[in-house]
Amino acid sequence: MRTAIIGAGIVGVTTAYELAASGHEVTVFERRGSVASETSFANAGVVAPGYVTPWAAPGMPWKVLQHLLSAHAPVRLQGLGAWAQLPWIWRWWRACRPAVYAANRAAMQRLARFSQDRLVALSNTLQLDYEQHAGYMVLLRGERELAMARGGLKLLAELGVAFELIDAAHARAIEPGLNPETALRAAIHLPHDGVGNCRQFAHLLKAQAQGLGARFVFDDAVQRVGAGTRPSVMSQAGEQHFDAVVLCSGVESNLLLRPLGLALPLLPVYGYSVTAPLRHHDGHPDPGPRSALMDEKYKVAVSRLGRRVRVAGSAEIGGTPNTFNEAALRTLYRVLDDWFPGAAVMAKAQRWKGARPMLPDGPPVLGASGAPGIWLNLGHGSSGWALACGCARVLAEQIGGRAAPVDVDGLGIERLK
């Protein structure tokens, strides 16, 4: 089958590879000049299936309201733009009901575990090196964070996720660079989870897809798609027809879906990151993290990527792509300085802001759109890197007319109608 993919972020690139590996003739359209140039460019890099869960959860509305009063709030409503998102916020609030949350959590967990297995298989089979490190640790600063983590520990146990609740001394033995002067009550260690450079993985997998015949068309924004037995793609190069068209185009997808009578409640929730080189100490280990950590109080990740450290977090609703919220950045700087003071050369730090395409209930939309020939792989939110490989494999099987390799109940577009 001749298959077009719109979007070359991590979701689009993994989809291109899986379809090419399944024998499809693949063309990828990307408006930027390279793969992983937007949301996938500088994310935290954490792959922790046990922590892939809907943002719409019981108790979350109250937690968000409490956060809004904090100088280091993990969730921020930015200006008048946030008020325009009230319909989305209403749907999110409705999805926080326990029964809805339980179903969405189960769907995301199945997909996340399958995706991690697929990521490991691809990494081993293709011998991909993308600055990956094993191990993920959630840092609990005090009794409050430990008490709030108890429910999550029960869930991890129910899911069969390998973890250990450890004391501060054990945590500092695993991550010797942790600042001894910062209070640490306990930590949750997940030895089989970890971190990897999402952008680097995308470039490596793009090369593998090209080796299988996939064609990438850059600097070419798709203007329109047409449904039918021979769906079409209209781009700057003109109109082309395919056997299937897959939208992996993130928050911009509704511009293409609306003319087909489709629209998804996709919201750009902006995340921030700061990446800086680690200081070199002759004859001594560098003072940065060994792998990936999460500061539970501030919901900020600190990750090691080769000889760099990346600190990432924040969920900003109502912002714009090119306007940086200095308060959000100050939170990132604070967390890095709390745990690894002086570890990075901040004069060479790179700041980044990206739009996570979020649906109000949590899971992505995966599968047939309802419009003939049009398929969807959208709405992964902050879990795109963790879910990409699994979603791509599922979609390749579905387009090929085969059964999905994992239960996809709750991932279709019908749940949003």
C-alpha cells in the first residue's frame, strides 16, 4: 500500500518505520526541516510505563487549584488564552470521575507496557544508541510527598511494575551526585525504566526507515487531505493520492480534520526544558545524575543525556509557542540547583518550549478516523515518547488488516463523540 504520514515527530517517525517494515510504500510530509523539530525536540526523555497515567484523575481538579497559588506551580493558566480553553477544561473535569479514570488508566497502561517492550526490541535489533540509561527514581522530599505517593505505589504493585521504596541513604547510593543538603525523606526506584534521547532516536529510526524505502519530504506543509478509497494529500508539491493517510500532526491536526467533518478536542499544553553541558572534573566522576529522576513536589524531571543534563517540567494552558514564562523556568533552575548544584555549565544552557497535544481524558486517539482512508495517531500529551513505539506497531497492524498486538479498547475516536 502507498501510505502517507503527516508529521515527523517521534510519533510520525516510529509510524513510518513500522509501516515501511511491514512492506508499505511510505511518504512522510513534515513542515519543518528535520524530524523531531517541535514537541519531540527537547522533552524529558523519561520512559516509565508505570507513571503513564491520565492527567484527568480523581482529586486532580483540587490539586490544580492548589497549585495555581504557588510560585512554583507545576500547572499554570497563562493569561486570557486559558479562558478560551474552558470547554476543554470542562471535558477534562468530567473525565476525572473514578470510573472514567480507571478505564483510561488501564488503556494507557496496556499501551505503555507494550510500547516499552517494542522500544527495547527495536533498540536491540537495530543496535540503536540514543544516550539511553536504565533506572528511574522519584524523589520524595518530605512526609507530605511520601504520604501522597502511597496510592501510586499500590497501583504500581497491582500493575506488576518492578519498584522499591527506598530510604534517603539508598537513594543517594544509587545517585551519588544528589545534594546532601537538600532534604530527602525517601524515593521510589524503578530499575527497569529509564531515559533516552527522543530526538536522537527519531533521527536514527528515520535512517532505518529510509533504508526500507521510506521517503521524507521536509519543508512541505500539508494544506489539505481528502478522504476516499484513494485518499489525497495536497501539499506545496501538489496533490498526490495514496491508499492510506495517517495523521501524526499533533495540535495542528484539526486544520486538516475539520473539512472532513471531524474535530478532536486537542489542546496544546506547553512544557519547558533547560539542557546544559555537565562540568568536567579531571579524575573524578561528574556531579550530574546517572539516569533520570522526578522531583515529586514540583513535578520536574532531571535527566542525564550523554554529557548533558536536562531539567524538564511545567504544564502551561493558554500560552503561546514563542513566549517563555520566566516563572516556569525559575522552577526548573531551582530543582536542578536543589539536587545537583553547580553540576551544569548554565552559561551554555539551551531553553526550550514545546506544545504537547493533549486530549481531555488522557489516552491518545489511535486507529481509523471514520473518514475513508484516513487514520489517526494523535493526542499523546506528555507521554508521546513513552507511547510512540507501541502506537506505531498497533497502527501498522491495523492498516495491514491484522489484529492489533495489544488490547486497544478505549483508544478509538468513538470515545470522543
